[in-house]
Amino acid sequence: MDADTAAASSAAPPSATTRSPAIRTLGLHKSYGDKVVLDGIDLSIPEGTIFALLGPNGAGKTTTVQILTTLIPATAGQAQVAGHDLTRSPGAVRSAIGVTGQFAALDNLLTARENLLLMADLHHLPRREGRQRAAALLDRFDLTEAAAKPVATFSGGMRRKLDLAMTLVGNPRIIFLDEPTTGLDPRSRRTMWEIIRGLVADDGVTIFLTTQYLDEADQLADRIAVLDHGKLVAEGTAEELKRRIPGGHIRLRFADPDGLESAAALFGSAAPDREALTLQIPGDGSIPTLRAVLDVLDSASIEAEALTVHTPDLDDVFLTLTDRSRRSDRTAQQAHPRTAPHSHDSLNSRTEKAR
Ligand SMILES: Nc1ncnc2c1ncn2[C@@H]1O[C@H](COP(=O)(O)OP(=O)(O)OP(=O)(O)O)[C@@H](O)[C@H]1O
Ligand SMILES: [Mg+2]
């Protein structure tokens, strides 16, 4: 170990709050003619963290990635990536980052190893080092057996892995992943998540990923921003975002309309659904709340057939926030009252208990 390395490794690692951000933007704006695609994006992403930009189709996710990776210029605003200004030092930005695009950038006629060696050449790695790097990446991504096969024969999951391996050839400090798991089966998605977590835990890189999958953001990201129509409509940890949505409720199902109507009379703030014979009572899913609801039913001798607890999850956050901004667009044209979008149910946020 040389003196510099020794000095560096004996120093306490700076905390996330004292480190300068890996990515910072201020008022980032992009339009094509009259069409505004990004409308003032402010971001600050600490080094060594995973950031997820979440948004529906056409929200502006890929555009944000393209700007931050110097592929297209912003119309206005500022951005620094790895401490370098995007417009003043695009070359320095490029040498610190790696990008895996929304669509795989592989040469189908070459083998997996040849694709990696080509990338090593593009990074001007000496032959021997290039071969070593390619072998290590094939091993890391469990692609050694397939290394000599043409990419045309690869499954979607293998392509995604190889695409990410290509990005890692240049040892980037900041990695942009545009929808890294779109189209993958559940097992391949999990493998990809493990790889992404490993990059941060083992190599200390910063990850900027875009996704339409709420569970992906929930699983991976330290912080999440929700993009809709080119604007950030929310930012925070998964927990913070979930707390913003007052969607928690307890749903009771009854065997007959009499039971439903009697219960509805007891719970003033509850919304009865006469077709489904259910009653939705606002509240969290805590044991005391549940006990209180059941006690009220018991004391009135009303029998509920089933009880479901719904705690807000990122699906609610996403639908509510993106719906809200769409709604405010609409209300500009027509005053049209709507109920909160909580008819939507998410399986993973429910616990069912028959009574
Ligand atoms: N070159 C272009 N000229 C005009 N409009 C464009 C251009 N590129 C993108 N757009 C528009 O910008 C908006 C945002 O596109 P973008 O690809 O960033 O969305 P996205 O969030 O990545 O969507 P997806 O989830 O479908 O990948 C879209 O309405 C798109 O039509
Ligand atoms: Mg996109």
C-alpha cells in the first residue's frame, strides 16, 4: 500500500451529509419547440446512494438521463455531475459516468466477450487489462458459460446483465440506469436488484435509475423523486412518500345489506359500497384501531364476513400524485369534482383476516 492510499484509508469516510453531491441540478429545463418536456428540475443526490426517478410513460425520465449524461443539451438550468459542470466540462463528466440506456446497446453479431473487449478498447485499456476486466465481469454477472455465444442468442435478462457489464468496463463512479428491469421476469429482476445493490455496497458507486415500477424504487432507492409532465411532484424516502398519502383504511365486508347498513350507521365517517357490501373506514392498520372497530361491531352484535387492512403503498403515492397533477390540468378547463383514487387495491399491502 503506498503512502497516499494509506492516508486515504485511515481517514474517516465522510458522511453522506458532508460529501458534495454526486449529481446536482438547479432549474433544469428542456423543450422541443413549444413542447416543454422538463420544467425546472432541482435534484441533489449524495454520493454512494441509489436515487430513483419514478414516472409514467412520457414523464421525461429518459430526457433527464440524456441531459445528465451529456447526450443532449438542456434548454436552461444548471447541472453538475461528479463535481463537473455539464456544459463547461462535458468530457470530465463523461469520464466519471456510465450509462445503460432504456434499450440495450449491444452488437448482436459479436459474442458477449467480444462486446466487452470492444468496450475495453473504446476505454483505451491495455489488451491484457481489457481481457482481465472482461473475464471478471463475465464471472460477476454469471455469464461465463455464455461468453463465447453471439448476443443474438441471449435472453432479455442476459442482455440486460451484459449491457450493465458493458457500462462497468470503464469503472464509472456514477451509473445511470434507464429502466434497468423493464421486460424482465421476476427472477431476473431480483438478480438485477442484487447486482445494483452490490455496486453500491461493494464499489461505493452512485446509482441514478429510472423506473415505472414502484416496488423497484421501494426495494432499491435511498431517495425517490416522482416525475410527472416534466415536473417533480414529490421527493423523499419511500417511507416519507407513503406517509404523505392519507390512504389507510379498514374495509369490512358483510353477508347482507342489513349488516352493512347497521354498521354504516355506527361508523359515521365510513363509506359504504352497497354493491360489494363493504364498508371502508379511514384509519391505520394498528392493533388498537382494529380492536376498536371490532369492539364497536361486537357491542352492536353485527357480524362482519371479512376484514381487510389497507396501508398506503407506493402505488397509492404514485397514482395519487400523478393523478393530482393531471387533475389540476383538467380543472383548469372544467370544474369536475373527483373522489380520491382509492378503489385501487394493492395485494402486497393487504392482510386479510376472515371473521
Ligand atoms: N426529440 C424529441 N422531440 C420532441 N419531443 C420529444 C423528443 N424526445 C422526447 N420527446 C418528448 O418528451 C417527453 C418525455 O419523453 P421521455 O422519453 O423523456 O419520457 P420517459 O419518461 O422516458 O417515458 P418512457 O417511460 O416511455 O420511457 C415525451 O412526451 C416525448 O414525446
Ligand atoms: Mg424513457
